[in-house]
Amino acid sequence: MPLAQRLTHSFKQNEIEKKWYLVDASGHTLGRVASRVAHLLRGKHKPTFTPNVDSGDYVVVVNAEKVKVTGKRNELKTYFHYTGYPGGATVESFKELIKTKPERVFEHAVKGMIPHNRLGARIIKKLKVYRGSDHPHKAQRPELIKL
């Protein structure tokens, strides 16, 4: 077999077609939904997946405040943030953060599942999370994903 037929094609950024997906998170477990969303954002569901290229799709997540966690995580899970300044450490519990900013809870879960580099920074920008069932991306006609 000639060498040209054995090589795997590495797709370029302009060769990849992007789609929009809609995920309803209400009643589902946070980690399981976040894992599925990270899979779609990264593009691992496509046959054109290339590890060093942003080949994923856009994902719109609605009803982020209705996501649930298992066990005692509702009371025990905390989110730590340090600003870099003395006394700039903040700790927020899951219970209060899901009431005030449920989008941040979901984004934090997905961000931990994608690469922690420049490619991951580009990938996370394609995640759109909303508190209720309304979203401003109806013009893109996102395809509903059943979980």
C-alpha cells in the first residue's frame, strides 16, 4: 500500500462544519449533563475529530437552575476563587450559587472537562448557558439533544 493511502487526514479549521445543539438540563445530574456537553463542544462525536483543532459545535444549555446533584453534594460542595490579592479568597457553596448564578455552576463543571490551554479557551466560548427556558439563539435553529 502506498504511503499516501495509509496517512490519516488531519482536518483544518475551515473544513469543519459547525452545528448548534440545545440541551435541556432540568432534572438531570450536573456531571452527566456536563460530560455530554463537553463531548459535543470538543467535537469528539464527529468522524472529522482532530485533537489540535477546534472541531466542536455550539451548545446552548437551558434550565441550568433545575440541574441536580447526588448525595450530600447539595450541602457540602464548595467553589473556591482567589483574586490574587491579600484577603481575596472567596468560597461559595453549591446551594447558594445555584440560586444566584446557576450558569456559573454549569460552566465550571464543563470547563473542568475540556483542555486547559488556548484551544480549551476557544472551545468554552461556544458554550451558552441560560437560567430559564428562553435563549436568544433561536435564529440559529439549535437541534434538541435528548439526554
